[in-house]
Amino acid sequence: DSGVTQTPKHLITATGQRVTLRCSPRSGDLSVYWYQQSLDQGLQFLIQYYNGEERAKGNILERFSAQQFPDLHSELNLSSLELGDSALYFCASSVASGFEGYTFGSGTRLTVV
Amino acid sequence: AQSVAQPEDQVNVAEGNPLTVKCTYSVSGNPYLFWYVQYPNRGLQFLLKYITGDNLVKGSYGFEAEFNKSQTSFHLKKPSALVSDSALYFCAVRDYGNNRLAFGKGNQVVVIP
């Protein structure tokens, strides 16, 4: 157990729907990062939050949004889902700047049908 | 922007033989380099990192990596591969611009019994 908890582990939903992925960072970590892993795109950085504030944005679609709550857990919201959004979504956390590297959760596998 | 390249898609090695997974980097400034491993249906696990100091970095599970500034490389090595080392290996570099880790596309390692 890495200490980073992601729920749910698996999600199957239909096109056009909206889902929410949840992440609880490792105890003491203030930064949360979201990554998307697909076969053709590899591991793509989506967004980072630090202590409740957005810090960095990567290749995140406008249909996707995220937030980090006062208790430091984070949610990634995916809306108007398309088949191409099917992927593994990882959350990672770090103490602050990420110099020490990240701790990853086990991911949420999203399947859009 | 900082980036890493992993030139090989798959590395096949016989059990007991030395294992090398290649990574080259492109950074402006001092590189912060990482190796992660991903087993099937699992999140990424930290193996080792180079921040500063000795060019040979020792990590988890008997892995080590050699930082070579002149060749801008950070190859992952293991003297004697195990079947259980079969997994996806990612090299990553810290991107100063937005404080995130940029990952390579990953290398599938197959250790043949």
C-alpha cells in the first residue's frame, strides 16, 4: 500500500456521461497530481494542486476539471465522456515541490462504452 | 521544457543476465531524474532518483542507475535479472517550469526464464 488511495478502482460508463474520480494523498503530502495513461499517449500529466490551489496544468481537456479540498483529497471530474477517454487515471502525491519524487496510487481504470 | 527519451519499446533479457533500460534526458539546468516501475494493473512504484552527488545511484529491488552528464543519460541497470522484474519501466525528469515530473513513454521489460 503506497498510502495514496484512489477510488473507484474500475468504472464503466456510457458516452456522454460524467464521472468523478477521487484521490486521497499520502499523509503529510500537500501536492496532488493527476495523470492519464493510455496505450497510444503514454503517461500524460493533467493537473497539479498544492494545498488546495491549482499549481500547474498539462494536457487537460476543457471537459475535465479537478479540485483539491481542505482535507487535501482531490477529485477529477470528467464530463461529456467519449470513447477516447477510456484510460487509466493515476493520482500521485508529494510533500511539496516534488523534488523527492511522487507516490502513486493504484489508479482508476475508466472504460467508456 | 525538460524531457526524457526512452529509445526502446521493449527489452528482452534472459533470467540471470544483466538488464539495462536506457534513458536520455534534455534539461536546462541541473537534472532531477527518476526511475519508476509499473507492474500489471498497478500504479507506478518509485525505484530511485538522482538529485546530486554520486553518479551511481542505488535503488530498490537491486536496481541502480548511472548518471552520465556528458552523454545526458540515466540508464537503469540490474546485474542479474529475475523473471519478477518483468514490468513497464518509466524514466522521468523534473520539469522546472511547472514543477511536475515529465515521464518517458516507458519500456516494457520481459525477462525470459
